[in-house]
Amino acid sequence: MKNILVALILLLTISGWAQKQQNVLFIAIDDLKPMLGCYGDETIKTPAIDKLAKSGVIFTNAHCQQAICGPSRASLMTGMRPDYTRVWDLRTRMRDVNPDILSIPQHFKNNGYTTVAIGKIYDYRCVDKQSDAPSWSIPYKESATYIYPEKYGPPGLSYYASEENQKEVRKYTEEAISKGETNVHAYVAARFKPSVECADVEDDAYQDGQITNNAIKYMKQMAKDEKPFFLAVGFKRPHLPFTAPKKYWDLYQREDIELAKYQEPVKNGTELAYHRSGELKSYTDIPALASFTDIFSDNLPEWKQKELIHGYKACVSHVDAQIGKLLQELKKNGLDKNTVIVLWGDHGWHLGDHSMWCKHSNFEQATRVPLIFSVPGGASGLNVHPVEFIDIFPTLCEATGIEIPEILQGESLMPTMKKAEVRVKDYAVSQYNRGSIEGYSIRTDQYRITLWLKDDYRSFSSFDEDKIEAGELYDYKVDPLETENFFHSPKYKSVKAKLLKHFADFAKKQNNQLKDRKLKQG
């Protein structure tokens, strides 16, 4: 009888969510991998995110659709895969190729919400100058309008707050202007753009501190309004360069920093799986240390690897502190009992594993992401089953009681808000291309299969195994570091067959959706 009563109370609580018009706090963190205390990392200091995680569901097997900022965010924000959004790179604007596509905040705005964004929600290269104007009730606030403490001023190149580094930026800026350079930023960045900075400054000397201050202003303003709000807050770090106040660097000792355990090539692997850390090489202190021409023999020296990992952790802790301020303000304004919170990082990040840095791959370190949902009255705990970023859109709709658009490709995760450990789907799908060859990656509870397809993936032709240029199969139960590819192993013949069936089913379903869209567009 007691169990029935508890279940009834929970059911009534959940069914009441729609009636209360929940607010949404939508927290995006650039380049954040699941290096968090709540994900079992005992070396990182993230008390605010860990506290949030205790009130919600932690998805430990969540994956992005494509491990690069623009495509990942365009996919997440529309609930559609990259092959549907047609944003596979950092040059394509989402609405240039999909003018009528519906975004999460746009849908909430259409349903009576005040929607506002501060910081990085979309990648600026993949939307208009207003960070997708149709998404927001209140015009997007440009970073150029942030008001920095007078003793620091705006950070140089938007990144650097130390007096020494700002002096260097000014020197090259004056040089560029005197030479009549048309792109001053590019001129300076080509000559001075260090990969790290440890500056003895306050939090709001950097953009993430300013983003927090402005988000709190919006929160206070909207707390007085009768309309529900959708507040999107996008933090810039731990994206490179790793710049953070000294107090966050001081949380870690350089000698205690551990390097990636496996920095070798995958046994029986494929060259298509790797990249040469081009993003990192764009920082001016890197080329003198490593060219990455052969990533396994020309990697960074250990001291620099440790410095980068140290910097990444400092940035994570800096962002965590800003999130702590946000959550404190939410509670202070009496909004914590009526606000759905979702926190996510747009993709993972290689920190030297497989001798790679940054994202841009289909390995676990690039596709696996932090995803935390906290729903008032909902369950808390761990969910170990595969979920995807495209699941966020329908989940937010169901959590707040607004209609779920039929076209969405994801599944609502709301069953996990009733029972955290429940399975919603059997696999997640990520993708990354190497030229005209597209790598599609299926991740289940235990396995990953990645198929590199030689047919032009933009043609959306039907899948057959003859199109496989190369394949990868990993078993995370026996090989969590992806040291060996079992794609051609007789031992994994039946596993491979099942995973290939998953991919064939996925490809058929997606191709049907793409054909339907083409017919509707005429």
C-alpha cells in the first residue's frame, strides 16, 4: 500500500509539471568532456555541477551527433541530425540551407515563453549575427557590449586578461593598423595567440564571468514576469585557449597532472580515425614544439601536455564556479522549484589520447559528452544507456508540457525522470567526415562500430556493406581505452552482424525522412 501511495504521489507530481509552466535554464559549455566529479573523476574540482547532478539524472553514455562545435550545436538546437540540418562544417549557416527549421528556443517562444541567450549557444559561423534571431524574444547580447572591470578592460583577442599578454596584443594591433591590414584580429592572432594563460585577475575579467553577470541580470528581470522563461547560458571555456584566473589554476598541482594513458595507434586501426590536431596547432606556442606530421612520433613534450591538461582543468573549475553563481541566484529568486535545468557540453575533447588533441573524431573521447537533466519532482541518479543530443528537444517539451514537434529525430528522456536507470533507446549515432568519406558511429551499452563509407554521404543512397572503406569495432568492457579494433576479428562476428543491422535500420529510417523532406520542398 505504501509503495502504491508513493507511486501515486510521484505520478501526480510529474503530471503536474505541464500545469505549472516550468521555466528552463539551458546551460551550454564549450568543449566540456565528462571530466567532472559527478562522472567519477576524482582529480577535478567541480562542486557546483556535482551539486546540480545530485538533484537530477546524470547520463553517463550520452553522445553528440558530430564532434565539432557548429554541426553539434545546430543538431542539438533543432533535434535533427547533421544529415538533415545539412550543417557538417563551420562554413554553412543553418537557415541558409534550412530556412524553416525549428529550434528549441523558437518553439518555446511560439508557446508563450520569453527566450533569451547570453554567451555561446550556437556557433556564430553557422547562424546569423543575432545568434539565430528567430530563436529569441530578447535580442542577443553581443560580447562587445560586456562591461569589464576598469582595471582590466576587455580581454585581448577576447581571450587574454593578463597585463603582459594584453601588452603584446596591443603591440601587434598597432602594427597591423600601421600596415593598413584589413583583418586586424587575424594579423594579431597569427603572431601572438598562446594556448594558455594563468592571470591573477577576478572572474569577470574573462568572458565567462561577464556571461554569468549578464545571465543573472536577465534572471532577476524575468523572475518578476508572469511569463515562463527559457534562459540559455553558453560558457566559452574550456575551449582553447585555456585562460582562467590564477585561483583556479592553483586548485591543481602540475606534478600531479596525469597524462593520457594510451597515446599509441589502435591495433588493426585505420588512418581515417585520426586527425593531426590542427586546431591546437593554430596557437602560436605550439608549432615549435610539435608539427603532428606523424602524430605518434611527433607529439607534444610531456611538460606541455601537462600544462595543457592543467589549463583545461582550471577552465572547467572556473566555469563550474560561474554555474554555482547562477544556481545560487536561481534559488535566491525562488525559481529553483519551478525550473527545468539541462547542462551539456557540445562534444568531448582529446587530451593526448591516441596522440590527439581537440575533438574532430569518432572516438569515445570526442563523441561522449556530459548531459545532466534536473526536473523539479523528478528522479535522480545515473543512466548508463545510450542517449543523444537530439533527445534534448523532445525532453524539454515533455518536461514543460508543450507539444513535441512530430518531425524531431530524437526521443524524449522523460521516462528517466520517473526512474533514472530506465532505457530509452538501444544506441546513439555520431558522425564525422574525412573529405567525401563519412564515418558513422553506432554506440551501444558496450560496443561501438564506426563505418567509413566511401560513397558520397550527401547523396543519401541506401546502405550496403560494399560501401565500407574501413571499419572499427570497440568493446568497452574489455578495452575502455580503444587500443584494439575488433572489426575483422572472428570472435566478434555475431556482435558485428548485430551492430551492422543497427546501422542498416538507422540508415533506412533516416533516408526515408530525408526523402520526405525533399518531396515537401519540391
